Amino acid sequence: MKRAAWIGAGVLVAAVGWAVWHHGSSPSAPAAIASRSVSTGGAIRLAGAVEATRARTVFVPRLAGQTAPTLVITSLIRAGSHVEAGDPLVEFDPQEQLRTAQDKRAELVDLDGQIAKKKAEQTINQAHDETELTQAERDVSRAKIDILQNDLIAKVVAEKNTLALEQANAKLEQLRKTFTLKRTAEAADLRTLQIQRERSQRALEYAEGNSKLMAVSAPFPGLVVLKQVWKGNNMGEVAEGEEVRPGLPILDIVDPTSMQVRAFVNQADVGVVTPGQPAKIRLDAYPELLFDGRVELVAPLGVQSSLTPKVRTFVALVSIEGSAPQLMPDLSASVEIQPVATAPAPAVAALRPGIR
């Protein structure tokens, strides 16, 4: 009898193990595992990093028509400073932009003078051509009057009058054609100068606009956090006097009154982490600090693990209530969530029909 009891217990344990393994391989495995962790009453502990819900990154400005590959920082606010909206954050050397604007302004004045001179010359040339055209029309009129006397004068003189009329008509026709061609050429020359002026005008506007970008102010009240950039062979913060390339992020403005933790949930626990759950948050660097929080969002899609594609991790955003001087972005933090107890999963409960 004792041997039979041991055999029966072994069969029951094997059946339970096979059922749990089979249930864990199904798509609803995380729910079953989570239900087991809830039934034991254990809290879920997550790891993540602190970040600001309201933040703005300041980049080195990308300048229109920029020729220099770098900009020089002439003034930079200290890390950890509290700023108000409109306070200066960083300034770059504006000398090149101001010099470019001055050169383009002088070039614009010179082109305005060339255009005015060209218009005056074209006006004089057109008046001269119009005078020649009027004179040619008068010559044609006189030649027509002279040819009316051909029947009354000698034949040789009559032939001269006919040739004079033909020459006057030819000259008039030539002047009319050249008059149109000259006006077309003059319009093209004037348009060339006007295009050059438009380009100089745009370059002047670019330079004046770039000079205004040399100073960056705070968009809202917050805390200054200098970013780490690659400097030579090491990572470090930018400093005054350094040359930086356009588009490089150099600092962040964060609102310290609105912070959250971006935590990562294992697929085994994602079923019991839901928005609205209260949480306790501790900073790894300052374990004596304890903050209340709340789960705000759980990502519906998981990210594959670097070890195996079968394991996925879900992102959870946990808001932090209150503030402290030590509460800074990028600090590692732990989040403790007390899951709400639920009934055992049907698949597990079905394996123990005799247990009450």
C-alpha cells in the first residue's frame, strides 16, 4: 500500500509538471506565471532610469549658408543651474556671422549702384536708338517725295531717287530689328544684375538670422543638465572656448517638478502591471530617499531580449510624486509595485480539483 501511494503521488506530480510546462509554452504563459506570483503575495520590483516628462535639448545651431565647420562657445551656463524662461543658456562667437552680414550688405549696396547705372545707360541708349529710328523714318518720307518727281526729271536722277528710297527703307527695317534686339539684350543684362542682387539679399538675411541664433535662451523654467559628448578619446562636458560642430546636443533643460521612471517589465510580470497601480520608488544613488509613484503606461508591445528572441521586455512609465534636489535625470532607480491579488488561473486550478 505504501508503495502504491508513492507511485500515485509520483504520477500526480508528473501530471502537474507536464500541465504547467504545456501551459507555459502557450501564448497565455505570462498570465499563468503572473498569477502564481500574485498568489504568493510578493511585490514586483522593476529597474529603470529617471527621466523628465518635460525637457528640451539644446543643440549647436545649424546655420543657413554656413561655411565654417565649427562654432566657438563664448559663454555657457553651469551645470545644475536653475533658470527661468528667457535666461541665457549658451552663446557662440558671432563675429563670422556679423562679418558676413557686413560684407553682404556692402555687396548689396554695390549691386544697387550697378543696377541704377545700368538703367541710366539703357535709357540713354534707347533714346539714341529712338532718335536714329525717327531720322530713318524721315529719310524714307523724303525719299518717297523725291520719287514722285521721277516722271519730270532726267532718267539718271530718277534712278538715284529710286535707289535712295530703297536704301532708306532698308536702313529703317534694320534699325527696327536692331532696336528690338538691343532692348532684349539690355533686359537680360539688367535681369542678371537683379538676380545677383536677390542672391545677395538672401545671403544678407541668412547672415542676419544666423547672428540671432548665436545666443540660446531657456524656453521654460527648469534645471540645466550638461550632456556628455565625445572629446578626443574620452567623454566629457563641453566648456567655454571649445569648438563644436553644428547639430551637436550640448545640454538639456528639464523640469524637476515633473519626473518619471522608465522601467522595464519582464514578460512574466507584465500581466499584473497595469496603469493606475501605486508604486514605491527608490534611487540607487540615494537609497534613503523614498518616493510615491503611480504606473502611468505599460507598452503594449515588447522588445526582444539580446539573449534569446523568446524573452521579451515591456516598457512601463511610472510617475514620481514630489521632488528633491537629488532627483535628477538619468539616475538609476528601482520601482516596487504591489500587484493586486487575482484568482488562480483556470489551467492551474483545474489541476487541483480536490483542494479547497
